[in-house]
Amino acid sequence: MNDRPEMIVFLDRLGLGHLVDVFLAEDVDDDVFWTLGEAEFQELGLSLGPRKKLIGAMEQVGLVTERFVQEEPRDGFELRRLSVMFIDMVGSTQLAERLSADDMHDLLQSFFVTCSDVARRFGGYVASLHGDGALVLFGYPRTRVGDAERAVNAAMTMQTDLNARNYRVPSGEKVEVGFRIGVATGPAIIGKSDQIKVGDGLRMVGNVMNRAARLQNASPPGGVMVDVETQGDLNSLFDFDFKADVEMKGIERAGAYLLVGRRQNARAAGADPRLGGDVLGREDETEAVQSFWQNHLFIGAIAIK
């Protein structure tokens, strides 16, 4: 089922018909258009107003990749089962030596914008943007069914989006950049202290953090490495390659698996891989509800533009 309006029609209804040539010049067709986000619109040269109008309308319609409402952490600590993602830029120290401070800042900002955008689309919470890396949590502040699956889907999307970008810094130099991602799943104590206020106050304690960090270090550029817990949760949905040569001394259940990709026919046709579960025996009813909801939201989004 595809109730999405054509890109040209959608832009025209929003009063942005003059941008059609911008998208066509980059070979953006109707299918690609609905996968774009803030980072891509900015890279295409769209000013702030059109970017916000596009994102707002796409979110209301529910046609863009799902963007979960971000919740703020509450004071106090709790035990959670998390899927933790660490991602960093390969060779950033050498790049910082070679590039000017302005160019390096622009490069990192582009990286952080893409990471944050993808994380939010898959329901992740960006807990930290530090140095040349990011820490993203799935399962906090809100726990959802399928957090591990969303984390791995987000990791794959991040690598695709980051590697597809043309990193050309303000000075005009084109920069070749690679990224490594580690994902681990397990329990952790997490929360905000109402007594110690440092930064945003979020504190995390658990071996899952150490595993994710070590896996990220072991991942090859462009790769996604996961632990045995994540692999165990998702081995029916994704293919993994066990890496016996990866050692993580001092860490229990330290198996490391390189993500190969999503298995074909891992889900029924039309199932949403971000939701972590299929609706069984209600295909006709689900399609009718989705069609009604999208059509009416689209009418409302256009009416209030």
C-alpha cells in the first residue's frame, strides 16, 4: 500500500513547487524523497523556512520515517534493559591536525546533525555528543518493544547516510571520512541525580556501556559490531558474522558479531521494521486504519500550512 502523494504534488500544495528542480537535479524521485530528513534538506541548500515546513508536514502526515516524540529523563535512577550505540569518526585526530578549527567544526557538525536525525527517527535518545563520537540509547527514557532492532536499524541507516554524504569543508577541501559503530544490549542503572548537577546530569552504570564502547573500537570503518545479547535477540531478522579474533578481556559474554545485513523475508510484507513486532491476522483492518489516518492527516497538514 502506498498512499503517498507524488513529490511534485506535495511540494506544490505546500507552496514549495519552486523547489522541484532542486530535488530533480540530485536525482531525487518520489521514493527517495520520502526518506530525506533535516540533514539532507540542509545539504541540498534549502533555507530554514522550507526545511521546517517540509519536516512539519511530513511528520503530521506520518509518511516520513517515524520520528518518535523525545522524552526528557526524569530525576532519580532505575534499572533498565538498554540497547546502547556508540559511534565515532575514524581518524579524527589526524584530521584535526590537518584541518583548520573552522573546517573541523563544520565536519563534526555535519556528522552530529546526521547522527541526531537518524537516532530520533528510530526512537533513540541522544545521550551525548562528545569529541568525535556520539552515544545513543534505545530503551530510555521510554522502553519500547523492539529496542534492539531499532538500534541496529538505526546503525545501518547511519552508516548509509554518513557514507553517502559528500564531506566538503568550507575551505573547499573534500574530506574522506569513515565511521565505526558498536551496539550492545543489557541491563544498566540510569537516571539523573537531583544532587549532582554536571552537564545534563544523566549518569549510566553497567557493563553494557563498556561492551558497546569496546565493540565500536573493534568495528571496521563502515561497519556495525554487536554483542552476543543483541545478536541473540535479532538472529532471526539479521545476518551476523561471528568475529572470533575480537577479544574483550574482562568482559563476560564478550562475543562480537559483525552485522552483515537484514535477512530477506525476515518480516511479512508491509511490516514496519521499526516497530519490533507484526500485527497478525489483521492485515485488512490495519491497512484500512492506516489509509484513513494518513489521508485525514494529510488534509489537515495542508489546510494549516
